[in-house]
Amino acid sequence: MIISIASGKGGTGKTTVATNLAAAIGSGVQLLDCDVEEPNAHLFLNPVFTDLSEITTPVPKVDENKCTYCGQCGEICQFKAIAVVGKTVLTFPELCHSCGGCRQVCPEKAITEKERPLGILQRGYRNGLDFIHGKLRVGEAMSPPLIKKVRKAAQADKLTIIDAPPGTSCPVIASIKGADFVLLVTEPTPFGLHDLELAVGAVKILNIHCGLVINRAGLGDGRVHEYAHRENLPVLMEIPFDRGIAEAYSRGELIIESMPEWKSRFRQLYQRIREFTQ
């Protein structure tokens, strides 16, 4: 089973829920930190890293000795990553989505591919918990290919928990697509509600079961609960606006370790998710 943990906005406690849920379940679980632009799950889990690999993506390389400047490559590219200007072929690797379309349509077979670095992928473990995350290269804008590599590195026979990036853009879709359940983490504030509505809309388009965790419960007002009731979204857990939890977070500690009574609550959260996916 794949559980993606997402949020419409940053700072809602998504990583807190992902790390504590994975650690509470224990062995047979793998946590994928797909927030590759700013991965931070490792700060709470402190895994022992055992493997590091560079991740690349193919981009077009043009042999202008063969090129006839027909322009078919530029016509097929929906992202304007390649263009023919007079007797020159311009490529923009940062815009390329590595679909290979330009190479396929080139009548002169003048386009091959070269690898462009995206970032790194690291594997590790912690007390029977497998951990994988990606780190995007500084200045790189194309995170979905690296996210897909992180997901591909997972073992199919294990429970997979994905810590998705915040928001509702392409990186989030790459992190939640194909999941069995999306757990949306929100906070009971006007900003939290606004971005929750966007996140729910994205999940509905993908037709994935979803539920809510309300973090900092007791803060703000009751409009998130009202929205959840209207949309028939189950509230699976509430984490209170509590100084002890905030202090544990600031020290980089898991809630289930600094406050052991929470371990059973996160296990109950997992059981409730399973009920919705059966």
C-alpha cells in the first residue's frame, strides 16, 4: 500500500505526520521523502545512510552536420526546450521534460541524448525502517523527474509512506499519483482552509481516497471542520496546539519518542487509513 502525505501549503506539519507515522508502524515500512527541493525528514529520523547515487535525465543533443533545420523537433516540443532559428538549433535543457519526442520525429536522426544531472538519491535505514530521499541540484527547476526516481527506488512489497512537497503543482502530483490513500495535513486557519480546498480538488481529479489530519487543533476557528463535513472528508487525527509537541519538533525529535503515548495514536491512524482502502 502507498500512503502519500500532502498539504496545500507548507508548514502545516506534513513531515511531522509522515515521520511519526512511519516510525510508529516500525519494520516493513519505507519512508520516501519526495520534497526534493527541501528534504527534511532525515533530520527527525537520523537514518544511517548506506548508498548515494547521482540522478540524471536525458536531454537532446543535436548533430548539426546531419540537421537540415526542418523544424519538426521544435514543433513537437510542448515545452519550447528546442527551437530552430535560421540555420541554428537552440536547446534549453532546463525546460526539457525528457519525453524523447524530438529524437523520434527527426527525419535525419540528427538528435541523440545526453545526460543532465538533476540531483542525488540517498538510501538509509533506522530501526527496521527503510528511508529514501532525493536532493535536487541547487538552481534546478525540474523536480518531478527526481521525484519519480525516488518513487521507483521503493520496494513494491513494503508499505510505502511518501512525504510529498507542499502545494498542488506538478511535484505534488508526481508524489501522490498512483497512491492508495492521500493523507492531507492542514491547520484550522483561513490560510490552511484555503490551501486545503486546492489540495482536495487535486486529489479528487486523481480519484484517490483521502482523509485529514488537523494539526495545531484548537488554534483558529471551526471552518476546517465545517468544510470537511460538507465534503464528506474524514478527520482521522487531530494534533493539539501544544507546547510540548512544539518543543519536541524544535529539538528534531519524534513526537512518539518524546511523548510515548502518541505512538498508539499514530498506529490507530494507520488502522483507520487501512479501513478506507479495503
